[in-house]
Amino acid sequence: MAAPPVVNCPHCAKAIEWIPENRYRPFCSERCKLIDLGAWASEKYRVASAKADRDGEVGTSEDQP
């Protein structure tokens, strides 16, 4: 049987095995999982939308008469 893949925790970068028994994957622990959730809740992370990207552009052809 092949060895399970090893990934790094997105928060602390600790190497962990990607196995079903790791209930916090992709995180190494509940602590790292909750820290990440808190960052999303406090809007430290944002997902840009295509519309938001266009609204922020300066000097586009739409600005020209």
C-alpha cells in the first residue's frame, strides 16, 4: 500500500498525513482550524469577485466617452 500524501498545515506549516483519521485536515489541529476560521470571520481573508476586480480598475475603456 502506498504511503499517504503529506501536506503542510495552512496555518503553521507543520507536515501532516492526509488520512481520514485526521479529522482536522487540512489543518494539523483544532487550534489551527479555529485560528483560520477566526481569520475568515474577522475578514482578514477575502475572495475577490470578477465584478469587484473590474470596479477597482482605473483607466478602462468604459471610462472613455
